[in-house]
Amino acid sequence: MPIKPHFIIYTILCLFITASCTSVKNLVSKDLEEEDFIIGKLYEDELVKETPYIPPTVKPNAPGETITKDKAFEEVRKGGKNAQLYEAIAPWIGVPYKYGGTTKQGVDCSAFVGHIYKDAFGVTLHRVARDIQKDVQLIGKNQLREGDILFFVNSNNKVSHVGIYLHDDMFVHASTSNGVSISSLNNSYWKKHFFRGGKRK
């Protein structure tokens, strides 16, 4: 039985449409991936090479002794008022920074802040640094109190990093170079890139 010409044309047309749909789908998918990549770069947490902060009240027990992150934290803890907050922070001190990480094997800044807020205050925050702004009332630096969230911008002027204010211009965060540790708002990078504070609603 001979194949009718219109059947051949119909078959070719179907194959063409299917191929075209696949091409369009791949093109759109690629465009979305590239858009996500570009947006990700805009809001990317920057590598900040900072020397581990040592509170001025911490003194070595012996000449040449290295002050550990734990010892620095315990000294800062002495001046704190919210015991529950420091209890939540303590097990995380020294955990390495890992972009996208959410565990004690490696954690990024927003995941760390999210864990502390959940454990200390029973508050669930958005996962991404820039979105956490939706969970708080934005405040100025002079209004900061223990437990407030700190927002920092990167070189693209986008909110890319968060930490938790403690006291006396000290804060805890998942530092890209030092892991979970104490830093000072008087550090030249953090002073320049500080955006706003955030108070729980």
C-alpha cells in the first residue's frame, strides 16, 4: 500500500514542531540559568580576608599564646545579656564557611543567622540574606541592640551578607575567611559595607 503524500508531510511537520519546541525549551532554560547566574553574582557574598578579631579585654596566659575563636567568643559572652542567644551561638563557633552550607560541616552567613534565630528566638527567617530584610524592621546603626541582624552590601551595592549584633560594636557571623567567629563593626571593610540593622517584628 503506497504511503500518501499528505501523511509524509504531516509526519515531517510533527517532527519539525517537536524539534522546534525542544529547541525553544532549551533556549529558555539556558536563558533562565544565565539569568540566575547573573543575579547570583550580583548578590554574591564576597571573600573578606580579615584577621580574626580579638576583644581588647582578652589577654594571653603566656607570651606567644594564640587566642582561639572560642576564647574570644567566651570573652564577648561575658558582656552579653541574652544567655539564650549565646547558648545558641556557642556550638557554631569555628564552623567553616561554605557557600550554600547549612550544617556544622560548613555554613553560609544566612543559614547561620537562620539557625540562631530559630534556636534562640523561635523565629523562622528567609533563607537568603537579601530576603531576610522582609522579616525585620530596618533600623540605623545607633539603634542596634543585642540580637539584632546586621545587613552588609557587596561591591555591587547589593545586600549579600548578614550577621548578628552582640554588643560594643561586635557581631557574630559566618565569615568567608574565618568561618563562624566574632568581628568588629570598626573593621574597615565592615564599616564601609554596613547597610542597616534589622530588629525582630
